[in-house]
Amino acid sequence: MKMTLIILLIFGGMNFSSILVRAEQIQGPSLMKMVENFKPPNATLIKADRPSSAKPIQFYDFNHDGQKEIIITYEIKAKEQPSPSQFGVMILKKEKDGNWRKLFNDQVQGVDLDFSGLADITGNGVKDYLWGVTIGAAAGSHLKVIHWDDTSFKEIEEEPYHKIDLVKGNQKVGIATWHMYIGDSYLVDVLKWNGEKLVYDQELYSTYYPIIEKFYKNKIRKLDAWYYWYCLADAQIKANLFDEASKSIKKGKLLAKKLSMLEVVRDFNNLSNVLEKKKEKSFSSPKR
């Protein structure tokens, strides 16, 4: 009986090891040789700036068959510098016959590869691939969400941004997009997939709000500028923090009045109207 158990453990371990080998894909020189065969001849592999864990070659099993697909990010530099480069992503799959096939390839012109990562945005249990290319300092970056639909990869959403974060909530993964307002101040949205597109999500915004607040409190500590108060008030309205938003609007508007910035004062008045409307809507909505 003991001998039978040992044999089962040995063979079970062998089977487990073989599964691990399949899942880990090819490595070293063989991997690089295969990648070189697929990427454009004038392209170089490049890692994204974010997240910090991003690599030029990533692995993920999109169709849950035990064989990870390979995600490659690359850059094709413009012949004349400093013209924008072409940044690309390619996804490769190993077929049953052992040959690799290109399932997805896309390129975007820009100045930097800002983001490359995986997250289950659609909520179907399979991670989506997200990549963002920086177009320019003022224009910001452009995010694409690539989704596996059981047969092929499809781009299901595009979103402009200047800064980006993934937000994890209660059974939800959203995207926080920071849009430049003035200088180093930003208006922030937190978006979630609703089955058709990315839309504003109140719950995830409230979850993410402490990060926004910390950002602006640190900024205001160094420089008490009206535009920081404006962006903070905007975030507080979106997070349903109405009293805090009212105080931020008053502080920002006072600074704008001291500088005789009448247009900015009007912007704060408009923000006050947005606050009042949201308060009315919130208080008139039935409690769940």
C-alpha cells in the first residue's frame, strides 16, 4: 500500500511538473528567437513606464487552456528625430501543432509607452490587456482596452488621460483617469465597464477619493493655489462629500477674487451650481 502511494506521488509530481512547464512557456534564447521572428525588423522591445512591474514580454493565459499567450511591446523609432515613434503591442498564441501565431497587433504614434498591464475590466473572469501611449505633454496619453472574446482579441474601449490608476472595489475593477486642468492639477474620473462602455462609477470614485484628497492636500500645503481647490472641490462633489466641497469652493473663490480673476470666479460659481444640483438629486433619491 505504501509503495503504491509513493508511485502515485511520483507520477503525480511528474504530471504537475509538466503542467508547470507548459504554463511557463519557452524561456531564454528560444523565447527571444521566436519573438525576433514576429516583431517588425526595425523594432526594439520596450517596457512601459507604468506599472513599475511592466516588462516588454508578458505572459497570460487568456483562454484558460493551460498555455499562456505572449504579449510583446515594442517601439519603431522615427527615422528623423525627434519625430514621434510608433509604439506597438503584439499578442502571440501557441497552436496545438507547436507553432506560434500572431493573434493581435496594433501600433500608435507617440512619444512614450506609458502603460502596459492586465486587469479584468469587463468582469468576466478573464483579464483584459490595457496599454497607453503618450501623445505629448499637453495632449496626454491614449489608453486602449483589448478584450479576448473566446475567439479573438478586440479593442473595446479607448480613453484619453494624463495619469492613470487601476481601482479595485467590491467585485469591481475600474480605471481612474486624471485629466490635466492647469499645470500639475487634474480633474479625475473613475470609470467602470457597464457591459457596453466605460462609465462613471460612484462607488469606485468614493473608494478612490482618499488618494485624490491626499494628492491635493500635499499640493496646497506647498502652494495655496485656487486651481488646487477647484480640482479638490470637483472631486468632493463626485464623491458626494458636499460639505467639504462647499468649503473648498469658498476657499478657492476667495483666492481667485484676491487675484481679480473674474472668469475663475465664474467657474467656481458654476461649480457651486453643480454641487447644489447634485445635493438636490442625492437627497431626493429613494434610500436603498
